[in-house]
Amino acid sequence: MSRVQAGALAVALESIDVADVLPAVLDDLAADPRAVELHVPESLPPVRADPVLLQRVLVNLLSNAVRHSPAGVAAELAVSAFGDAVQVRVIDHGPGLDPARRARMFEPFQHESDDSASGGIGLGLALSRGFAEGMGAALEAEDTPGGGLTMVVALPVDATVREP
């Protein structure tokens, strides 16, 4: 966390297809295959990102989404092109966050509850945002229509790649 805060994060940006990172994300997640529903179009522009950091961000966000989704309801990962970005949306249909917690959710040592029963120490979202920003991406939270929380990672499209 101190390296993220100091801007000393080692980032290796390259041109990648977001879909190419997803098998490793799902493997690292080690969740029931029915716990995550994927929505990935066949054709997306490549993005500039560090594949290792992107994998870490998505594993963390999906882990949270799976944990907060109601039993029998899959978390979702949806990818789409939007302007000069590719957006990866990690969606849960859980209880969402109250406004007071949501305002601080990306600060270090914030936890969804006042106890540590989940085993976390509250660094996941702070690190995820730091990793995203280190790659020139953004990480924001939105309400999920119908209830829950949607985390949006907006990755810059690789402008050096020309479409045919």
C-alpha cells in the first residue's frame, strides 16, 4: 500500500485484450463456476494495461462481488467499449453500501463491517484503485439497478493499434 501511495508502483503497460486476462482471473478466484456470469462481446478494442495488475484488480472485485451476492445469485462481469475506454463492470446484487461507508470505501483499512470475521483488513479496494490508477485507468462505484454495487474499471483503449 505504501508503494501505491508513494507512486512507486512497478507498472508494465502493454497492449492487451481484456478477454485474455479473464481465464486467469477466474482461476485465481477459485469460486464455483456458477458464482460468476460473464458478458464479454467477441470484438473489443485492445487496452493499455499491466495484465498482472489488472488480474489482481479483477480478482479482488469479483471476490467481493461473489461474497456479497445473495445465495444462488451469480455475480456478473460485463465488458464493453465506451468511447476511448473499455469498461469492465463487476456487479453484485447484494445489499449495497450505505452513503457513509461508500464515501470512504476506497480509503485504506475500510471494511464492510466493524468486525473482521471475513478475514480481510480493508485494503482490497484501496489497492485496487491504486493499481487501476497506476495503469492510467479509473475505478469507480455505482449502484446496481435493483440493489447491490457495481464496480467499474475504465481502461484506456490502446490508441497505437489501428483498426482495419
